[in-house]
Amino acid sequence: VSALDSRGLLIVSRPLSPFAAAAAAAAMGLPEGRAASMGQGRPHHRAALHVQRWRPVHLHLAFFAACCQQQAAAMSCFSEMNFGWCEFSRLNPGDPPNCPNYTFSIAAFQRKLDSHYINGARPPLMEAFFLTRLIEDYRTNLVDMDCPTPLVFAHFVVAELNLIAPPWGDPEEGWRHFDKAVQLAKQASPFQQHLMVAVPSAWPFKKAMDQVRAAQELSACAFQRVIEGFNYRVDLVIAHCREDLSWLSTKLQGVPRLTTLLIYEKCGESAQVDILPGADKFASVVVVPKPDKGRARGDECSAYLAHIVANYDSLADFTIFLQSDPQDHLHFDFFDLVLRSMAATTYSVPYLPLNGPRHVRTLTPCLSAVHEELFGTNLTEIIGPYCCAQFVVAGGTIRRLIFRGL
């Protein structure tokens, strides 16, 4: 609503619902026929309501009545929603069904979206994937009860992710999620649309659109580079000591085209490349003997360092450092996203920890001594890194480091 104009007409930026119009008319003392006309009109057209200029108090009450009805529509998105269903085992159909129940906080999802789009925090991927993968009945119910906004933004988040990291063999999935988000936004009621685009907005629609459009441009440019023959050169470095490497075949859905697998053998044995599971996914496979010397155990550290020293002047665009049992610390779904974005040439993170758990933040004499030895300065900040030494680092980032005493 803008204001009363010089003729005493109330200018409404969009038509009221019949129920809200009736409430407003009753509060202003308008006849029933006028109340019906108040609710008519088309979106984006202004409706003019004649109001006697000497009744400002009644006008205020009329607005309050109309707004209350629209606020009631907004509350169709409750703070929390419960979902439950039963799943039968395909392998053992006779087993009792698994019947999970989930409580989804729309309020928390909304605030995480603000943190992501406004403050640059991590995207709420888990919540977004949960909503986009809901069974169709639940998705339809959300739309029918005029609460499509969580679905809209879930598809925006997943669209941005899949544009930057296209699934193997399906580069169009990100575009489909974007189209679905726009479709759901168009299906929302005028009031829910208003909540997304007003200033201030209840949902960060403009920022989400801006980020998805930026991802679309990045994806289009990267796709053109790949067509023209450009690919990242990637080294996958594994510190190995007799562990099972079958995950290379069973867990890795794909790797970038120019990926070299380097297995640093720590225990005096050598992996047989000709029977190594998953070896055919890589451009080449190299086995490097690197047993620990003396009684000191170097574990993955000496393997990583040996690779950096030996290849310092010819490091790959990105090097992935893994233990030979990576599943103990990282999630393969997350790792797959990293590999997909590398394959699409959209990846640009200088250093990325791959593991999930983090250490408790602390400051010890040992950490201080190591920091001073490496960087020549005292450690003045509390350290709380990701655990267990599995990460991706750009070749340029490694070369910017100064290794003393090597």
C-alpha cells in the first residue's frame, strides 16, 4: 500500500483476497457490493478504494484487519514441520519396514539461507537436499498450503551446486533445479511472492537469483573451455600400507580426465597396477616406494612431503592428498562434489580440507614450536584445524610456501 492520494483514494499495490477485502470493507463501513469489488483485479494492477478522508482511525483498523488476514497466510509456513514415511527393503521385502520420522525447521533453514547469501556462510546443503528429495505428496502439500518458499530456495541451493559441480553424465541437472525454483516461485501466492521480493525481504530471493546466475555464467564459460580441450591436471596422492584400495573402484564415481594416481608405498610392498581396482579411471598410475627410515614413523606426512619435494617445479594444478582408508574421516559424497567441479574446471579453492571432524581448539607448546620452526613467527591464534590430514591444495599455493632446511 502506498498512501491516500489527494482524492482520498487508498492505493493498493495488489488486489486483496475476497476475505481480507470483506474484513476491510466491514471495518470501513462500506456496502457488501463494494467489498466484493475490493478483492477483484489482476496482479500488478492497482485497486482504488474510496475512503472518506475524515475517518483515518477506521482506515487504520481496516488496514489492520486486511493485514491480519495476509499475515495468517504467511503463517502457513510453520516454524517446524514433521515428515514421516515407511520404507521397505528391496533386498528383504519380508522384513519389517523402516519408518523414519523427521522434524524439519523452516525457521532454521530460513536463517541459514540468510547467513549463506548475506554473510557468506556455508550453504545449507543437507536441508536443501532433504527438501528437494521429499516424496512428491509432501512437496505438493507444501505448495497447496501456500508454503512453497522453502522448496524454492532448496532448489536454488542445489541448482547452484550442480551448476558448479555437474553430476557425472548429466550436466543439465543444475539448470533443471533452477527452472523448478522459478516455477515454484511463480506458483506462490502474491503475498508469499511479496515476502521474497520486498525490501526488506523475509527470504533472500534476489541474492539467491544473483548467485545462481553467476554460477550459470561460470558453468557456461567452463563448459566452453572443456569443449576447446582445456582440463585441470590433477594428482591424487595416496599414502599406502597394505590397506584395501577397492574404494577406488566402488566409491569413486569419476575423476577429472587428466588425473594421475600416485601410490606412495610405506611398508615395503608394491601395489600391482595391472590388477588395481579402479585403475582404468586414471590417465596414469604411478607406484612410488617410500618406506619409513629408522624407528620413526612418517605415516602419510613423509609421503606427502616426498611428493611435494620431488614435484615442486612441476606440481599439478591441484593435488589431492589422501590416506589409503579415506572413508574413516571423509564423506565420499562431498569428495565427489570436489572431483566433479574439478572435471568441470569450475573449481578454484586454494586449500580445502576434505575431512569432516575438527579438532578442539587449543594452543600447546608443541604447536607453538612447530609454527615457529615453519614460519619463523610466534603462534598467536588458537588452532582448531580439521583432523586427519586429507586435503586438496593448488599447485600455486604450495609453491608460495617456503620450505626451510630441505
